[in-house]
Amino acid sequence: MPIPLPLPGDYNPATHMLAHSNETGTYHESRKAAHFAARLVANGAPEDLALAEKVLDAVLACQETDPADPHAGNFYWMAEDSHVEDLNAVEFCLEALIPMILRHRERLAETLQSRVLAAIRLGLDEIRRLDVLVAYSNITALDILNTCLGGELLDDPVIAHRGYTKLRQWIGFTCRSGHPMEYNSPTYTAVSLRALALLAESVQDSDTRIRARAFAARLAVSAALHIHPGTGRWVAPHSRAYHPSVVGATPPEIERVQGWLADGTIPDWIGDVLDQRPARYTVTETAEASRGIGFTTHVTPAWALGVASTSTHSQSDVCMLHYTRPGVEKPGVLYSRYVFNDKWFGDFYHATDRSRQRNLLDEGSFYGVMEGNRAIGVYAARGFAQGHSAKAAFIWTGCAEPEEIWIDGEAVTALPADIPPGATVVVGSGDVYTALRPLTRMALGKETPARLLQREGDLVLELYNYRGAEKRFWEMGWPGAFFQGYPICAFYLEVADRLDYANGAAMAQALVTGEWQESLEAPYTFPAAGERRYVASYRRDEREVGIEIDLMGWRLLRRWESRGEVGWPMLAAYGEGTQIAQRTQIVADLPPPVYFAQQNNEGRVEAAGALAECAAPGLWLWGSPETEIWVAGHFGEQATTLRLTTPKGGVTVTGMGMGLLRWEKGSVTIEAVGKPEVVME
């Protein structure tokens, strides 16, 4: 006989739901109650099943059933709501209810079974009407999961086929560029991986099961490459992240990945991706090439720096550093935000959900470029039409009193401290030095301070475009009679191991030996034609990084680094030892890096000494010569011939549809749509 589950500390016996309270009231989320009910039914003790009936009653009471409502079938996010506002609620509730009925329907009374099945059918009809855009990755994953499993549960082939088709559409959309649009998110990539794993475990359609596993493997490769070995954190840039994960208030994400390995959410060879990475490497991926959305991360034993090509969401981490701090409970984090009206963490609840964690949103627009330990970022105060301040903020979490602070060659002994024009700030914390030099900053008023200060346990560098009286900014309106381009706040950032310099002053002096180049074209009143270009670059030790932006249309025109123009690689991961150093000029024909993971649509990828080739688009490869494992993924819809050549031998697979080829010490495993045939070489 199963032992009853202990009741969660947030269980409310008056409502039979899980409760959350803050200064605005007490709230009960429908999705949390649905998952609680599913856990009770799965455990199956008589006491659990009796309580599950009450919890399910409360969940079903949150579903909108009025056919006159355009969102009939959806759920109120909280029991306290009077209408459907968060359209994702139906996905999160059905994510719990459908597997619960598939696995354990016999544990519920027939009348309750019928009620839950009716709620599922009504919810699936709402999901069909919403038909979420495949760019919204985590909700697309839940749409696919719920529709595939729900259609099979209801024995409705029309519903199920819609789910099978949407999975192919999502993969096809993603593989135009390489990575899902909600890229590298500690929260949302986790939702997608969980949904794909549950789909692969439970779906009856074999081709859908194979596609789900293949796609999950590709997402898992990216996730593993973004787990920092020194801190265990899921390093930036992030398309979206909630504040607890930003500041390290959650457990290290390496624990989550290890759990996925243990329970089979991700393939076992992902453990080798984690263990066999170079000590220092760069990984660059593209989420949507047509919109210029890419992201780059440089990983070393002590730190990881990540910079996005552009901002995509107010919850984005577009420029972020994780680093080790021996003897301190939490690793170090530096992240950037552009904020209006001096907002701070705690001033904002996510969306309309008063029960969720608070956030500090990024309200500016951003473009960035990086190579290795160097980056240039440009914020713009787009959307700032009225207010009393607009600024970029760089926040070292839990670092109000770092070991060292230098402004150029002068040690800072007291805060706040003003930053003179042209000065470089160097912060020594834990195992790293971080140097930040403000670049062009366009004034929206006569008061534009640059300063370092302590704020609620954090060290903050603030660069204002405006501070003053509350006012409207006529010149910010476009279309408008006074618009001359978006005001920017640009910066240069460099990171170094603490052991590389005697002190922060030495690092600041090293930066002085380099050459900054900046140019900003003259202002003019915008007639909806033409450009106003801003260009910034930095060069030292034969390495260069630079960016060019149009301030009128807010367009990224060009990015470059030491090899030349930065493109939009689908996946490119290579060790630091393959980077070209000691160069005297930027040339386009430098030898390419040696990859250990790569993806493209050219039908030929090389990684870790191996070569994969096929005549169809959608090919990626990861490898580890040390463990003699190479994995190739094919995402094309049509069957193809895939040939893998490794230093230990080769294999040709004919008739291979979407799926995976795994070579391990001469043994080949294929899981692919179609009827693949293997010929060893």
C-alpha cells in the first residue's frame, strides 16, 4: 500500500490548492494545482486519491466553459481571476491532466474521469484556435505535447495529426537558423526539453517519437555547452530568464542537467558533452538569422562571458558574466540592464501574475558583439517617451564591497564614486577582473552622471542618458517632427583572470595601450529615409572587435572580429587553442577554427576530427575523440544518404530520415524516421 504524500507547505486546505501570499494578497495558481493533483493520483494512496478529487474540482472550476467567451477551454491563471488573460494557462494545466489520465485514469471515479476528459477536449479546442506561433518555443512544445497525447487519448486522429504536424513545423522553422527563438533560457529550454521527453516517452506515433528525441538531443547539446564547469550555472546570454536564476538564487543548473541525464530526459552521451569540453572554448549559435538574433559565449575555468547580437525580450540577459568566487557562497554574476525611472529589483511582477517572482526588466534596445574576453555593447533608450531618468546599469550581484575597484590607475576606497569621461573602471572580484569603459553616451538633458555605488548588497555602475525632472521627450517620437535618431549608451567590456594582472590598475593600463575608434554621424531631422551611423571598435594585440549601427531605423549594419565579419552560424563550438593569435591585420582568409560541434545547411559539417555529409539540409555533428563518440543529427524531412567518417572508421546510412546517428568505439546506433540501412566502412 503506498504511503500518502506529505502535504506541501503551501497547501491551503480551505481551497485544496497551493497558495502564495505577498503584500497584494493570497493567490492560487491553476497549473500548480493541476500538477499537484497529478502527483497525488500517481502516488495512488487512498488518502491521496480522496484529496486529488477535491484538488481536481478546484482545477476544473478555473476553466472557462462559457461558449460565448473567445477563450472557452482555457484556464484562469489563478483562482482569484475573473477572466482568461494568460493564454498559456491551458497548456500548463493540460500538461499535467493529460498524462495523468493516460497513466492512471482507472484510479479516478468514472464521473470524475468524464469531467476531466471533457475539460481536456475543451482545452484542446482552445489550443487549436490559439495555434501558437512556432517562434514561441516553450509554448509550442507544450502545444505539441498536449495535442499529440490528447488526440491519442481521445482517439481523435484529427487532433493527434495536428500535433504530429506542428512538431515537424517547429523543427523546420528552427532549423532554418539553428536554435529555437527562445534561445538558451534556463526556464524555457527546460520546459521544451521536459515536453519533448514526455512526448517521446508516451506518444504512440513512432515517427513523432523519433523526431522528439532527435530534436531534444540537439537542444541538450546547446544546454550542456552553456553549463559553466566552474560555477555550475547556465551561462548567458539568455533570451529570457527570471530574476532568481539571474542572480544565482536557484540551485546550480548543473544539478538539473544531471537529473535529466539520470531520468533519461536527455541522452546519456550528453554527459560526454559536459565532460569532454576544452578548458576554454567559444560557442556561437543563431536563433533567427532573418532578424539578426544570435548569441555567443566564451567559457573558461574561472568565468564565462555571454553577449547577444540583439535584445529580444525585456527578460533578456544580453550581456552577462558568471565567475568563480572561492570562499563565497554564491558565484559572481555581472549583468546589464537599461532601465527607465530608476526602477530596481522588486518594483515589477512578471506580466499580470501577482504570484510570480519579481523581476528587473531590461527596457532598452541592445546590439552587441564579442570575441573571447572582449565585447562592445550599445544600448538605446527606445521607448523612453516620458520620465525622470534613463540609464544603463551594470550590476555585480552580492558584490557591494569587491576586493578591488579602480578608476584608471586610482584605487577607489569609498562609494559612491564618479567616473570621469574616458575613464576605465576595473572591478576585482573572486577570480576575475572586469574592465568596463563607457563609450559614446548621448545626453537627453544637462544631467548625465556616470557613477559607481552600492545598492542593496550589489555593486552598480550607472550610465545615465537622462536624470532630471519628469518630462516628455518630443524628440523621441517617431513618426515625429523632431526625431534625429535614438540616443545611445555604448560601452566596452573586457574580462581577465585575476592572475593575469598584478592589480586592477595594471589591467586598466593594458587597455590604454589599445586603440578605440568611434564615430557618430551628424544629427538631422529624419524624413523616413537615410541613416545616421554609429561605429565603435577596439584593437589591441592584433585582435579587433567592432560594431556599426544605424540610429534612425535602429538597425544592426555590421559586426566584426579578428577573422572578419561575424556571420550567423547555426552552431559553432571551438576551443580557444584554435583561435588565431598574433595577427598583424584583419584578413578574411585566415584558417577556420577547428570545431568540436557544428551545424549548417550546406550538407557537410566537420567536428572533432570527423566529417558528416548528406545531400539534404539540417545536419549537425558533435564529437569526442577521447571517448570515441560522435553523434550526427539530420533534420531534413526527406530521406537521405548520410556518411560519417571518423578517425576510427566510417559508416554510410542510406534511406535516413530525420533522426540521429551515433558512433561509439566502432559501434553504430541509428534512430531515424524511415528504414535506414547501415554499411560500415
